[in-house]
Amino acid sequence: MVNLDDKQLRQLQLIELEMLLEVDRICRKYQIKYVITGGTLLGAVRHKGFIPWDDDADVALLRDEYERFKIACKTDLDTSRFYFQDAWETEGYRWSYGKIRRKDTLYMRENQEHMPYEQGISIDIFPIDAIPENYIVRLFDTFHCCCIRKFLWSEVGRIDEKNFIKRAAYKLMSYVPRKKILDHYYRLIQKRKREKSLKVRTVLMPLSLKKGFGRLREWYAESAEYEFEGHKLYGTKEYDAFLKYVYGDYMEIPPVEKRKIHPASKIIL
């Protein structure tokens, strides 16, 4: 595992800031609604920028806005510096969300060295979909989403999983053609577009049972500007409710042992 010193981590954050500003530029030009989310929003509120030890950045868009953003990237993304990836744009890609990556960099995640696509330093672009209003239906839907996620992840799990039985299961699952999994995922997305529920989620990402497997649509639809590293980026207007939902007492600085980073085997800044 590569351990970045403080100077290298800051350099990584500034590369990610370039990509955040590129997303913001495109979205402002085409009036696409986006929000910074997760630790990126927390950093904006608590630190006016990156959380000092954070090594990633997250953006979220409701599904229609995400698809508009993808189209805009085809003509307006600065391809001299960046490239966009998602499961339909990038051969071999197995995540349910997209990424903007920086050219001429590398952030090789541990046990993903065999994946057949470029792995430059990136920020995550999460599409947000509706979920069923009925709670019982939502329980079954969550299990369904979990299964799709595991089949997609199997290509990594067959190497990364420590448990021998689970690793063997992932190896078997990895033989299912990626196209079949994506076709199934696509049909689920189309079904979600017909839902008008007040709660939403990144469909294939895990969410808590006790929190109802979903978040409020308004957290992604209504935004306000926040200072971030000397720039203005959009985040949810209801930042306090969102951050309490995700982190609890979000202004409390966590102890060192709870400051998580993403394990990487090789990094080129």
C-alpha cells in the first residue's frame, strides 16, 4: 500500500480540485444541477475545502441531470486534461457510477491492477435514482440491487476477497458476461425513472437498513453555493440535515484511527 506524505496528499487534493472545478464549469454552462456530497460537502462546511486527510471527492446528480452531464462531457469536457468513465462508456468498467479522471496520472487501487481500463486520479460522479415508496418492496429492491452490485464487483472480488469460500463464489460470478449484468442494471434504471418517490439513492451502493435505504430527493434537487478551497461549488441547501443523517455530530473531528483512506498499490501525481 502506498502511503502519501502530507505534501503528496495535498498535491492529490489539488488535482481533484481541478476536476471538481471542471464539473462545476460544465454544469453551470448547461444549467445542470449537481451537488458535492459525502466527505466533500462535509469538508466544505467544516473546513472550507478538503477534509485535511481526505483522498477523494464526490459529486452527485439526479439521474436525468447525470445523463445530461454525460452528453455535455462528450463535447465540453477538457479532454486535454480529463476523461470520463462509466460502465457504458468504458470497456471493462464495473462500477454503477461514473468518474472524471486526470490524464497523465495514476491511482492504482489495490487488487484492481488487472482491470482493463485507465486508472488515473479521479473524482466520483454518482447518479441518483428513485426507490420504491413501499417499505416492504424497498427491502426486496435493496437485496436485488445488492446482487447486481456483487456481480459487477466479482471481477475484483475474485482477487480481493480474503474469505476462500466467498472468493470462489466471486470467481464463479465473474464468468457472467458484463453485458448481461449491465443490461439488467439498465432495465432497473429505466424502471426507476417511472418512480416519483420522495426518497432516492445511488441504486447499487449500500445504504443503512435503519435509515430506510434512502435519502430525501430534495437533498439533491435544491442546492446552494459553498466555499471550497477558495472557489464556489454547489451542495445541498439542507446541508445540516444531510450531514447529520450521514455523519451524526459532523463537526466533531474523528480520531486518527477512524480517518480512512483508499488503499492504492501505485500512485503517479
